[in-house]
Amino acid sequence: MAGGDNELSSRTIPEDQNKEESDDYQLMFKHFKENKVEIASAITKPFPFLMSL
């Protein structure tokens, strides 16, 4: 059972993982909001799947 303690210490607590994912999402969303006009102007032609509709 000595190996059991080692396994438990390497696990990530779901709450911590969700917090990290939330922080990443917030950072990406903030970056998108600040640069959305630049991103939109970089798209110069319609996407092929939209043309097929």
C-alpha cells in the first residue's frame, strides 16, 4: 500500500483543474475580445462550407 500514497499525490483535484481551465478560457476570451476586429478583417473570403449551403 506504500505505492497508493504516491498515486494519490499525483492526482489533480477536479476543482483545481476546472479553475485552471477557466483561467485559460478567460485569458483566451479576453484576447479575442480585444482583437476581434483584427481577426474579422483578416478573413478576406468566405469559408468553403458556407458557399456550399
